[in-house]
Amino acid sequence: MTTTLETRNATQNATPVPDPHGTKPTTPAPNVPPGPGPADTPRKLFVFDLDGTVLNSAKRISPGTLAALRAADATGTVVAPATGRCLSEIAPYRPQLGFLRYAILENGALIWNFAENRALAHTVFGPAITARVLNATAGRRVFLQTMSDGIAYVGQGDLDAIDIWDAQAYRELFLAWLTPVADIRSLARSRAAGIEKFNIWHASPAEAEETLALLAGIDAEVFRPEPSLVEIAPRGLSKAVGLATLARLAGVAPGNTIAVGDSENDAAMLRAAGTGLAMANAAPAIRAQADGVVPSNDAEGVAYALRAHILSEARLA
């Protein structure tokens, strides 16, 4: 596993590294403006998953949830999405979430500062993992998404056949924001040492099971956030690592972190947060790992969490 310009082991993933886009280097303490309120008020970090959490079933942020996010940001709380999506895949929501400064992307492989348009942390695979993924998917019917420098690349033929894949809830997003190339496997080989994450979509959950079997023992993190999707991230990375990194950079004590999620790739983050909250629509195994359960994504569960853990306290201060 490699971070930009350096090789590090899994315990060092949180160390900031130079911007992968070649602009100015990051610093250990980014310029994070203090929030309003008394100087001794503990700073908080509130992170939320996107799909199945802040996004409702129509893949939209409800007005009530958006208002609560804005209100929490106005208290000085550091508010940030924590998602498996890459930078280009959250573009549809940037007009609504433009007030947010940070994002934990690609299950922690990329932590982005929107205010300064630069990476705070960036972790990529080594070539051996790329080769293993390409071998496991060779000659099989899969929709391979390759994420590099915050952009999700796909094969043009796979995108043209988008209705084959068990991913119809993402159809509009994929058509608008994925970057098609003539040969996704050739692109992956050419960037073998600079890939942050793979998403492998399938036509059915059974085919996803086949991929999991072929990838058994891979030296990487493997998640299955949806029945027909297999996600692969660098070893040691998770949203929990991203949460810890952003908390450290923003000067937030671990106990003052709050995380909300619904899926398998949220579980470690919910356990690591000072307060981990699962959505009511999460699987029982995910809810069991949380400190509490909030209403579903279609019932503005994130807004509920913000009112309970951020906004009510702000009114009392």
C-alpha cells in the first residue's frame, strides 16, 4: 500500500501527504476556523454516510436534513460526509453541500479540503493488488470502477450496458459523473501503482459472491455495502481511519466525534466514533454495533441525530 510519494505501513495511513494533484503540500494542522461560542466549548466532529443515510431512497437530501446540516455547521461543529464514493461521484451534491469544508472519501483513502481544493491524506494500492483484482475479474461480467486521483473511471462498453448491473438506484449518477474510457483494464494497468479504490458491480448478488471467493486472502480491505457490490480499499483503511485522521487534523478529541451510517463499510466508523448512530434502515448486524439507532434515511434520521447531539446542546449553551 502506498501513499502519495511515500510508502507507509497500515498504521501510518493517517499521516498527511502532498496533494496528489501536484499543488501545494499539506500541513499537519490545516487552517480550521474556530466555531462560535465560549472558548471552552468542546469542538465536535459530525460525519455522515451518503447512500442509505443522508440520501433518501430517491438519492436526494431532503430540505429538513439540509437545514439541520447547515445549522450544525453554523455552531462551529466540523460537519463532513464519510463515503465510499470518490470526489467526482459527490459532485451532484456539492451545490447543496458547498458550505462544508471537508469530506472523507473512498472509505478513507482520500480526505479532501474543499475550501483549499487539496488533499489532506491520500492512500493508494500497490501494483500487486491491482493485478489481483484484474485477475479475479478477467473474462467475467462485471462493472469495474477504478478510482484514481478522486476520479471514477469505467469502461465505455460497461457504461453502455448499464441496465445489466444491479445498480439501478445509481443509474443517473453513473451516466452523469463516471468517466468512461475505451478499455478500463488497460487504464487500471497503466495506473497500477496509483489506484485508491475499486468498485466491482455485478448483475446479481450471486455473481458478487463469486468475486468475493476469487478475492479470498487479498491483502486489502474488502467491503460489501450492497448485495451486488464489492468494494476494495487499501489494507488498514476504513471510514474509521478517515474519521480519526480528520478529527486529529481538525483538533477534535476522539470522544467528541459523532458518526451516522447504515452499511457494512460504516460499521468500523460507528464503533470508533465517540457516538456511533445507525440508521433504522441498517441491517440488524450494523445496528447492533452502534450506540443508538435513529430514524431511517426516508424519515430524516440524520436531521434527528443532529438535533439530538448537536443542535439541542447549542440551544442550551
